[in-house]
Amino acid sequence: MMKKTLLIIAVIFLLALGSTGCSKQANSSTITLSNGQAFTYQFVEKPKVGEVILKVTASQPANNVHVFAQYDMPSMRGHHASGKQAFLHNKSGDFVLPVHFAMPGDWEIVLSFEQDSNILGNHIITLNI
């Protein structure tokens, strides 16, 4: 009986360790574009299944710069694809976009920065929900 109890405790411990140790969440990062302008992205709250707001902040006024995102699950390419979505401006002047994570797993978000129809740069965010 004692061996079974210890085995159950060991399995629970390993499951708990594996669920926290394998998760790599993208918190925030700064992106520098080809024109020298810098942007920082971050999620308003920890990414989870459902809708989460992704915010992009410019280090200086972003004249005529537009930010877009496309997201999908690499393991199920096309099944949860968002298509190209434009970020909106909030009252603070930040770019914001609600991102809908349909299910747990690995996700990829491609940020695109454009000015006058020219691509200034792309950045890929990978995360596990």
C-alpha cells in the first residue's frame, strides 16, 4: 500500500513539474525595425484559451505605421488561422488587437509593421497556451 501511495505522489509531482516546465510564455519583447523605430509588444494578461489582448507600444510616435498580425497553430496549420488582422489604436496611442486562442497548444503570431504599403519588418512570437 505504501509503494502505491509513493508511486501516486511521484506521478502527480512529475505531471505538475512537466506542466510548468514545458510552458514557454512570450511576455514582452522589443522589436527594432529597418527604419530604426522600436516597438514593444506584450499581452495585457497571461495568454490563455479564449480572447487575450496583445498590445504593441511605439518608442516614439509611429507616423503612418500600421501593425498587423496573423496567428495560427503550427501543428494544425490553417485550422485556426486568423488571416491578416489590423491592430487598432487605444486612447493611449498603443496598438491593440484581441487574439483568440481556440485551444491549448503551440501558437505562432506573426507581427508585420508597414508604412505606405512597404513592409518595415516582421516578428514571430511563439508561445504555448
